[in-house]
Amino acid sequence: MDSVEALRRKIYSKRDEMIELQRALTAVPALGPQNGGEGEWKKAQVLISWLDKLGLGPVELVSAPDARVPGGQRPNIVATIPGAPEPGTFWVMTHMDIVPPGEARLWESDPYAMVIKGDRLIGRGVEDNQQSLVASVFAGACIRELGLSPRRTVRLLFVSDEETGSAQGVQHVLSASRLFNPRDLALVPDSGSPQGDLIEIAEKSILWLKFVITGRQCHASTPEKGVNAFEAGSHLVVRLGALRERFKATDQLFSPPTSTFVPTRKDANVPNINTLPGEDVFYLDSRVLPREDLGAVTGEIRRICDSIEGDFGVQVRVEEVQKASSPPTSPDAPIVTTLRNAIRHVYGVEASTVGIGGGTVGAYLRAAGIPTVVWSRIEENAHQPNEFCLVENMLGDSLVMALAMLG
Ligand SMILES: [Zn+2]
């Protein structure tokens, strides 16, 4: 029997234990303080005791201080599986925190008491992100149990605070520890498709802007005495449409293949009809292809604002609400090839590389220079009531991860 077949048998023999770990983790809700919870500490204790039991201890803790939670710490856990002396570390990063269950009446069972129905595990967090978390734990444990040697050092990283911004999660680990190195590679199994055939390697840059247009308020019957900020702001919204023409590069990795510039939120101005508004506020959501220069985009936006100021006699202030960009991971990066081979072996599908318009935590690792892929085989019901995961996906993904670790 070859080592791949031995690994497959070993992982599938752990089915009951994997389900038990899912149950134990579901029973300790880890909600961040912004979501009204006490953080991830209790869940981390459960996980650490399992890691010890499975031979993956002792773990390293990179906790982030946070006065809002009991104990004052948001835990980030690192379990190391030594490998061959090939440079760099292979990271598998998953998150411990969950989102609240939402409306209780939409749940058919207690979200924190896991239920098994056929091949489904049901409960808050079982898919997002415990399916992958448990899969990574048992991938590492089975490799150790069989005495196999990963191609390079493997580190399983279990982070806090993924659902509410990652400041106390991966961002803290990146800034507070010296564990990461540009020779590393990373798998973030926190998004995917039901066929397991999409490997996310790139994200559009995110630019969220707030526009504050200031004119002069007056009675609407004497508009010549004021400067109408709403009218100027409306012209500004229309002129910003020129961004789509100016930045029209395409990249078929993404869907849609272009940068997008979308006016979204509009704040209320005056409450009554007979006052000419002296201030107007709206927002623009931009998702810019990595190949475009974000500086050129903000420069063009300022130029358009200047033209509105000149034509309407208003002031336009532009505030950055969010700005994030990360270099794409090459479709030819070794992590992509390794993962694609493992997926083909386990699921019999040919995975394609894609880019997305939304943001994931993978972007923080890419921004740190680490080639990163986001992949898993999931039913995509994260954050929904009656969240479930398929045991078959948990087992299969565990084998994919183990094969990727072995390289
Ligand atoms: Zn998630």
C-alpha cells in the first residue's frame, strides 16, 4: 500500500473523532466583542486540549490584548508539524470565531448543540470555519501518526477575530511574531465551491470613499443666495461614471473582468422641502483590478472633484473609509500546482484559478509577500440559519490538505 492510500485510510478512519471535535467546538460559541460575545478563549482551550491529545502540541500562542473580553486576550494558536528542511513554511490558516446565529426562530435546532442528519452536521460554525479547521487538525495528526514527513515545516494557524476585521487575528500575528517569511506559502480554506474546483488567487483592490460636498444653505425660494450642495453632488456622481471609461482594463481571472465603480450609500440632507441643502454626502464603492494603479485612480477622482468645485462653487472633501490592496498570487506558484494536483487526486476535478471582488483574510498574507490560495469544498451556507457541513467534504478536504502538506 502506498503512502497516499495509507493516508486516505487513516483520515477516513478518523470520521467519528472529527465529528466529535466539531461537536465540542460548536458547544463553545466564540463571538467577538463587536458581536456581543466574550471572544475565543474558551474555544481555544478546547482546541488546544484536542491538539495535545492528537500529538500536535505543545502549541505556541500569539495572543492579542483586548480589554473588551474576559481575560483580556484574543488567542491565536500555532501548531507546528516538523518537515523536511526545505525552506519556508506551509501554513494552513483557519479561524475560530463565528458570527451570531441571527434570528432564533429560523433555526430548527439549537445552533450550539450540533445535530447530525445523514451526512450533514448542523450548527453555527460547522462550515465557517470549523469544517476546514477540523480537516487541517486531522491532516496534520494523521501525517504524524503515520510517521510521514511533510515536504517543509507545516504550521496550522488558528486565528481569532476573522469575522470582525482581523486586527486581533492574522494582522496581529503578522505584526507581533516573526513566524512568517516570504519563502512561505499559505492555504486559507475559508471560501470555495460545492465542486471544490475554484482556487482563489487574487482579489481586486478595495477603495471605499466618502464624498462631502459643502455649499451654502438658504431658503429654497431664493436659490441665488445659496450654493446647492445636493445639485453639485448629483453632478459629481454622474461625472465619476467617467472612471469606468478611464480604467477599463480587463482581466478574465475576475468576474466581472473589469474594475467596478459604484455609487452606493447616500446620507440624508435637509429634512424639509423648502431649504436649499448646504451639505451633501455620498459614498463610492470601488473594486480595482490589481493591474491598475490605485494612485492613478485616486488622482483621477480628485481631478473630477476639482472640476465640480470650479463649475459649482462648492468644496468637495474626499475621505478614505477603506483602502486595501494585495499582489495576486501567480497561477504558476508552487502552492497552486500542489493544491490542484491534490484536488484532482481526491475529487477528480480540474480546479481553475479565479480572482474575486470581495475581500478575504488571504489578502493580509499576500500583502506580506506570501503566495496564498483560498480554497475549500463547501456548500456555501456560512452565516445562514441551520448552517451545515457535509462530513464527506470535511474528510475529503482533510485528505487534500494532507497531500498538499506532503507536496
Ligand atoms: Zn469564515
